[in-house]
Amino acid sequence: MSGFTVRGIWAKIGLLLLMFAHFGCNTLKKVGDDELLLTKNTIYADEEQVNEEEIKNLIVQRPNSNLLGYPLRLNLYNLAKDDPDSLFRDWLYRKKKREKRLSNLLSKKQVNALGNSFVVKGMSEFLKRIGEPPAIIDTVKTNKSVDLLTAYYGSKGFFNNSVDYDIVKGKRKKRAGINYKIDLGKPFIVDSLLTNIASQQLDSIYQSNTDGSFVKAGKQFDLADFDNERKRLTNLFRNTGVYNFQESSVNFDVVRDTTKFADDQNMEVTLNVRKPRTASDSISPSASYEVHRFEKINIYADYQFNVSADSLKSIDFDNYTIYYKDRLRYRPKALTDAIFFEKDSIYREIDKIRTTRQITNLNAFRYPNIEFIPDSTKARLISNVYLSSRPKYSLGLDLDVTHSNIQQVGTAFSTSVTSRNVFGGAETLNISARGSIGLLSDASLSDETFTSEIGGDVNITFPRIWFPFNTESVIPYYMLPQTRMSAGTNFQRNIGLDRQSLNTVLSYNWSPTDFLKNNIELLNIEFVRNTNVDNFFNVYNNTYDRLDEIANDFEDNVDFAEFYDENVDPDRDSDTELDLTIPNGANDFIDAVTVPGFSISPDDLSDVRSIRERRDRLTENNLIFASNYTFTKNNKVGINDLAFYQFRFKIESAGNLLSAVSNIIPYEKNDNNQSLVFGVPFSQYVKTELDYIKHWQTSSTDVLAFRSFFGIAIPYGNSTSIPFVRSYFAGGSNDNRAWNAYELGPGSTSNVNDFNEANLKLALNLEYRFPIVGDIKGALFADAGNIWNVLDSEDNEDAIFSGFDSLKDIALGTGFGLRYDFTYFVFRVDTGFKTYNPAEEASKRWFRDYNFRNAVFNIGINYPF
């Protein structure tokens, strides 16, 4: 790292320290002489420090928030004027003629309004709103914290605990911390568990399911165990036939057992399951909980509130009665498959939940209303399922502003028409069209500065597994199975070589739980046609420059005199002496020098062959006939869950079916002995990906996020390389943010190509996220990773992964980011610095370009992981 860069970094750090020191004097501006600013809360339980976030959150008063140790919001609050009106009036009348001169310049009314303006009053209110008042130690709040700590540890069985606190003054003036000291005492133990269950049927159910009990003899008393046991029993009874069981019917009697031990630390617990309560919240002596079975199940299709049931028609199907008006628009089986209650089966709460989920999954009905009515015996149930249809057709219009690794900014418009219940089985047909125009991030990638795209898709979704064989025993309907068939086309212009793609997909997905998802694309057929292959050397400038450099060595070759007269562009502006015309000059030169026996150095010949192979690979059309399976697992509970993990595994195979057919139907071959289908060599490879994301909530507002990714695609059979659309790249706003997209790698190479891609990728990302002011949030991040070539046609050793030694080529980028939370999405700007660059010489890889001049700025929507 150069001395200038080192001095520059330390100068910036020194300037920041001076700024913090200056504003540090502002921290105590609104702290009175007899007041103390709270700087720290520390909790000790039996002299051991407590670090559990759950317990620390019980403290009512907390220190002011800080940004990397600096109380930003407090100092912003301190900048606000306490009485801006008085200050303005004092300034206005401080000089005799000031008010008069200002009134003549404006008007008396405007001068009065100036006192309420944003400049005078609004700015102070704004600073107070985004800032934070000083956390002055308040003994009332401290005693409330003591009460909460006492109650918390009491709920954990430490009934005799005592809590005290000390205010410890800091070394700096007007600052202090609070130490909370807890003497836990000896915990109380559940010595015995008795039961008092009013219903004999419920008692039998309970006795058969005691293994999962949270309250057990010999276990330390914990109020949370009693709450969990109430929930467990409620769930148990509701799933074993008691449809109307009330959680309030479960309670516990807890008595200290003083007969066995003198220290009185043992407790006798009695579990009570009482009779149901009436509407007046009293227990009815004649009522009791019973196990219910279904007597009859009615389904009301196209239900309308104002239509009498007597005017409806009905049919019986598979022990269900379906009511409808005029005409039944749904096949009976499509309705009954979504209902998980069966005649003569016991009631189960889980069946009700699954029924609701599956009916919603049909996408043909609004949220269902399910009613349960006991008959005269009070042991049999009649279930009424009311289904209200969604509109047959719906129209969608969207206008989006987008950002990607290729487009700096783009505008996309899309429209779609949805038709529901297409074939009477709750199928959904969606026809969509889209168009976009965007500004290229790098205008050198094309002769144009804008990119355009137009496309359309037809999708049909079946709410079941559409397969020749019955899959219900393996994938039951409560797993929300879906079959999706789609076909679409897309036209892109001014991105690379321009491209047209046709895509057809047959896929299946199902979710055994809310946290597990499976997706199988049985067929994923994609045809990619490059429509502007003559633009190759304009797009891939680095490739062209290397070829032109080699061509300059033959300028004085007599045999090439005529070639240069026809294939050199005299008007092209370049640093080289000669410029091959595009495409004819470049292509003809490749053909000429690769003829066997031509006099060219081995290194130059190797480079020309590599350029030819890359040109052929990136300009050839691709036929990808693939199948893949994706498994996703996560434990995120709601959008407010900040501590969760997500794991994704994907495996894909392409070309095997076409390869097998070649044994029956002989294919045509090209010059490279590749089999052709419709004149295009089909791709053959196997690809797998592992993606793991983990978030830790380090405080009530701060999150540490981690991501790891590994992907590899291996060509074989009919292919020696991976199609560009299935390869990996590094860099960009969602990857290593110290490099632009496609700039990093492969391996230790440096911008060998304009679009650098490979077939092996490793990425590791770590990001610390924290609030700054209001909806503005910050982040510090470190991104590591790279791409390599492996087991393909690449012969550049610097780009090939050759084992653990290649891990030294893992690039490291660090930086910081700002985010603005719009609730529905997050807008972010990240600044990345090249911390370790494997493309540099070994002695210059660390901090070579670690400065703002060489920083990379990325704009993104939502968090990168």
C-alpha cells in the first residue's frame, strides 16, 4: 500500500476523531448540574453477569443509542432549540430597527409567520423527532426495573429473590451507570403432580399423552412451563375430537409442601381441567367436554350471505353434500379434495387449519368460513364450509423502477390477465406481457446507452400434482401441491449480443410445513438465440484488443499485405497501430492464423485459439433441456423475526434425456462432433448449489447477517463448457460489492473478458446492520469469494481451480452502506473497497486500491441476503 494512501486514510480517521471530540462537548448540553446521564446497565445474578437479551430487555431505562460508539441521535436532539419562539423574538427585537426593516422588506404578517416557519421552529421540531433526549437517570424507572426483575426471577422459581441497585458514577463528569444486583436464593421444585380432570374422556386422553408434559415432578418451578402445558393440552384435546375445548379450562393449583422438608422449597401441583364455560363466563354443571365425530359435512360453493339455503340445489359426492345455485361451476372432487374432515372421523384442529390453507391455495375462493354445529347427542358434528368465489377474471397493471447488475436504472411495465377455474378444477390461467427500457451501467458494453426488453408468458397452475400416477399418498393435499406449466418468450436488445429466448417449464411444488418447501422442475426447456453475433468484438473489447495486438505483429508480413488492405479500419480510434475491422477482419484473422503450419508463436496461437473458442461459445445458440430439484428450509416466523436461518439446496441436470434418445434417433453432428437438435448443439451438464443464510439479533435493533454460497456446474458428454445463461459471475450489489458485476475473476485473472464468468463459485458475506436515525439504517460488511473454471475447456491456469491452493484467490471486499426503510421495501447504497485483490501481484494484494477513488458504489433494492 502506498504511503500516500496510508496518510490519506489516517488523515480521514484523524478528522473523524476531531469531529467526535467537538460534538462530544454537546452530549451534556441538556443534562442538569444535579443530573446524571445513564451510560450503562449491568445485571448481576448471584454475582455472575447476566447477558441474556430477554432479561436485559426488562430494564425500563436504557442508555442513549450510539453509532459506532458515538451518540448521534442524542447530539442531534441537543442541537434543537428549547424555545425557538423566544429566541426568534429576542433576535428580532435585539436591535431597534431590525423588526421594522424586516417588515418593510417582507410584511408584518410574513415576519410573524417567520417565527413559525421551518427555519425557526420546524428545524428544532425535526431534530427532536429524529433525535433522542438524554437518558437522565430516573430512580422511579430504576425501581420499576427492580420490580420487573423480581417478578421475572420469581416466575422462574426463585420466589425469595431480592433485587437491589447501585448507581456508579463514571470517570467523566455527569455520567453514571447502574448495577442491578440479584440475590436469587434457593429455587423451588415441583415435588409432585396430581390431576383433577372433570371429563373421563379427557382424562383418558391426557394419561395416554404425558410424555410431552412441560410440568413434571422433580423439575424446577417455571411459570413458562405452566403456560406451555396449557397450550399443549389445548392443542392435544382439540386434535383428539374436542372441537370446543377452551384454554381457560386448564389451570393449576400450586401448594408448598411443608410436610416433607423443613426448608419449604418443594411444591405440590394439581392440574385442573374443568368443565366448559358458558357465554356468561360461568361453569355449567350439566356441560362437559366430549369427543366429537362428524355426522355430516356440507360444502356451500359460491356462497352468498343473502341467499337462502332452501333455494339451493345439492348433490352428494363421496360422503359430502355440495350446495350450489343454478349450476355447479366446480368439479366435486376439486372441492372435496380441499376438505380434510371425513364422515365418522373425529374432529382435529389440524384438519381445520389444513382445510383453510388448501382452500386458500386453490386461488379460486376468498378466505373460507367454517362452521361446526353439534347435534342433539352432543357427540356428533355437522360441518358447514362456506366458499365465496373470487372474480372469474382480473386484470393486473404494474409499473416498476428497477436496478440490476447490467442496468443502472430501468423502467418496466407489465400487464396480466388472470382467469380462474379454467377447467372446473380451480385451475388458474395467467397471461402476461412486459416491456422495459433501461440505462446501461456501462455504456461500453454496447454501441447504445439504453437497453430494451419485451416478452410475454402463459402460465397455468393446477392445485394438485398433475401426473400419470396417483401421488396423493406421497404428497397429500395438506402439503399444498401445485403443478405449473408455462411457456414464454423474451427479446432483449443492446445487452451484449442481443438475445431471443424461448422457455417452457413443467414444475411441481409442495410445502409439508410453513418452513419447508420442495420444487421440482421436471422439464425446463430453454432455447437461446443470439441475434447480433457480429457485435461480439464490439461488446467484448478486451478480447478484441488482445486479438488486435497479436495482429499488429504481422503488419510487415508480405503474405498479409493484401489481408490488411481489406481488413484494417483506418478510422477506428485505438491505442494500437492497426485496427482489425469488425466482424470480418477479426474473424478472418482468426481463420488465417489457426491454419495448421502457419508461422505464429505458440503463446499467440494459444491465445487466438482461446479467443476463437470463447467467441464460438458465446455466439452459438443454446438448447438447454434440464430438470432440477430445489429444497428450501427456514425457521422465520413473520416479517418481524430478526433471528432466523434459511437453507437452500438445488441440483440440476441437463441433456441426459436428449443424450439417451440419441441411441434411438441418430442426431446430426457439427465439426466438434457435438450432436445437434434442430441444428443446435444441446447442453449437457450437472449443476448443484448450496445457499445458507443466518441472522443473529445482537440487540433489539441490531442484526448480524451471514451468507455462504457454493455452486458448481460440470459439463460432460455433448458439452465442454457451461452455457453463459447457466454460468456464475462475481461482483455486483448482491455479491462482492467491492467489484462491479462480471469484473471479479475467474481466479487471479484481471478483467480478461468484459463479462467474466465461470462454472464454480464460492461466496461468503458478513454484514452488521444497525439503525442510525429514524428510518435511515447503516451497515458494515465484508464480502469474500470468487469464481473459477473447473473440469471444462479453459486452459488458463490462473482461472482454473486446482485445489486448496486456489483458495488464496478468494477476493475480499469491505465497506459500509446506508439504507432507507420504506416499510414495503428497502432502498440501499453500498460503498465497497477492494481489501484483498487476487488479481494483483502477491506482494500488492492487500489494500492496494483501498480508497474512495477506487471504491465501487452499488445501488440495490432490499437487503442482499
